[in-house]
Amino acid sequence: MPETTAPPRKFTLQEYKTDVHVDWCPGCGDFGILSSIQQAFVQLQIPPHRIAMISGIGCSGKTPHYLDTYGLHTLHGRALPVATGARLANHELTVVAVGGDGDGYGIGAGYFVNSGRRNVDMTYIVFNNGVYGLTKGQASPTLGKGLKTKSMPEASIQEGVNPVAVALGAGYSWIGRGYALDVKQLVSLIVQAISHKGTAFLDVFQTCPVYNDLRTKDWYAGEDIGRARLRRLEADPGWDPVVTDPNSIDEMIEKKTRALRASYETADGLAVGLFYKVDLPTYDDQLAAKVPALRQQPLVKLPLYNRNVEPLFDELG
Ligand code: SF4
């Protein structure tokens, strides 16, 4: 009799969901992002117990509550350092950090920059709606100059941050932008981001119908101008965001320059899709080269206690 092996068990969408009540406001773009993350996990078939979702503070900070994976709801702006620690402690985990634009580009701006150059193998998804939704809609770092949402007494007199431009300068090795209400494309981008080896950064335009009455579903659809404001980068003739030779500074500069230009809002609208990708050594791999035991098992499983530290004290003494 030929030997038969049972087909591998498939994880279902339901297995990534919790029964915690999702208490975002009706119509919030966060629903589209949550659904996209869950669908991406199904596509990738990552076992829920191998995933760590890490969030900061804000409406988006609740995301780990709604995913039946490991998760940590941390402090304001601190999702990235905690995610970095989680991944370095256990490189068998798929680590996904999530946060809002105020959380990540305001309070956590220093972490945002330094996570780009470090290139730990993890993903960072930002729910970008231009306001601090949880605290009643104050202008966030991405709200442009001259804009006034219904929650503001006066128009903003500061320029908005361009997160993709910052990410290019910071050194992120995978940079994308999606739209919360285009779940099909967003699932594809999240799958690509998680599959990338290195830190992947995904900025997501997210509608906050309660406090941001400017960047609405109708605005993105271009109801007032008769054509969609969002355009897909892959539809641009000759668009090629992938660096083929990571040792070529000329190719990296050329592709970053194109990505930078594409990241701004122009008469053609706002671009979504993959802006930039390069394969570079990860922090994880470089650490494992220095600490060979990490190639056998993650730090969390190494026998770190009861070590003889006498030789170290002798050396320092
Ligand atoms: Fe969503 Fe805005 Fe409500 Fe927060 S305040 S849950 S971002 S609609």
C-alpha cells in the first residue's frame, strides 16, 4: 500500500478573528485595514501562534485586540521599539507593528526614522487619516497646510509630513502605500510587505468619517472632480520600483528619486502601490553572524540564565 500523508491543515479566516467587539465608529476605514490584515494572514497561512501584533495608542491601537494572535497594545508612539524587541527575542515570529499617523509620525517619529535604517525583519502598517481620532480630531502630522477639518477651529498653518519621503530617506527596504477601502489591493500589499525580508513600511490612507470631513470616501473617489484621486503605480508606463543591484548606489538613487516624485500629490492625484524595494542584509542576520547560537534557535530559547559571568568580571576587573 502506498503511504499517504494527510494534507496540511489550512487556517481559516475565522481563526484570525477574536470575539472582542470591534468598537470603531460605523464607516471607519479601520475596518478595511483589519479585514485586509486578516485576509493576508489567510493567504500566507501563517499559524496564528506565530504572529505578534504590536500597536501604539490611538484608534488603530485596538487592532491587536481583534486578531487572535499574540499581541501587545503598547504606549503612544512605542509600537516600533517593542516590535523590534519582540522580533529580536524570537525570530520565529512574524511581527507586524500597527499605529496611526499621529502615533507613528508625531510621538514615535524618532523610532520611525531609526527603524528604517535598522532593517529588522518585520512590517509596519500606519493607519493614516490626518487626525488624532481617539482624542477628538486634532490635526495630525500628515494634515496639509491650509486644511481645516470640522474638528479644528482654524486651518492648519504647518506643512504636512510626507511619510513615504521620510521612509525613503530613513532607509526602509520596502515602501508601499494603500487605501483602506480598496481591500483587494491592500491585501496584496500586506502580503508583499510581510513576505519581504527586512523592514517593510506600508502607509495606508484611512478614512475617519467622524473627524476628517476633507479626506472622505467621496474625496478619494474624486466625486467633485469627476475622476478618482488615487492611481495605481503599476499602471504607470515603465514603473519599476525594485532595485536589482543593491550594491549600485546609482540604481538606488535613481529608484528613490522616482519614488519620491511619485509620493507627492500632483494634478494626476495620489499614487498607491509599491514605491520601492531593495534586498539588504537584515539586522537579524547580522546579529546571528555575531552570535552563531541564534542560527540554531531564537534568543528566547537560549539558556541565558545561570551563566558563568566570572570570566567577564575578571576581564573588566
Ligand atoms: Fe475611526 Fe475616526 Fe472613529 Fe477613530 S474616530 S474609530 S479613526 S472614525
